[in-house]
Amino acid sequence: MRIDHSAATFPIAVPVGLTEPGFVYQGEATNATGQTRAIKFKTNADQPGPFRRGQIVRVTVNQHFGVTAFKLVSAKQVPKTVKLN
């Protein structure tokens, strides 16, 4: 998935009564067979990010739970059968 929208932020409450920034990303993801799907996922300060527009993220999606994992990758790590927009 290539990040195509700038990250929006939202507050995440932590146990001490403070808040941390969370980030929302959306874009068009393509699997190895060429099927595309609109994906939206959230991260927090403990996870990788914030991602910038144009970066490539490998996303694992479960049909029942949505996005379960994500990882920043380089263009060299994208399979040649996948055509990113």
C-alpha cells in the first residue's frame, strides 16, 4: 500500500490521564494478484510512524478484524507483480 493521504491525528488516552497522538492513514492497497482495496488504519506513538505521503507500507488484512499488521518497506521489497499507484 502506498500512503496517499496525509495522516490525520486523534488523541489516545493513556492511564495517567495524559493523551498521546494517534495517526490515521488511508490508501489503495494491491495484493500479489493485482486486486485493489481501499484500506484505512490507525497507529499510535508506540508503533512505527508517522508515515509520510508516498511511503510504501506492507499491510496484513484479516477479513473479520481488518488491518492486523503493517510494516514500512522500500520499493525494492515490493514484488514485481504488484503495481502500486
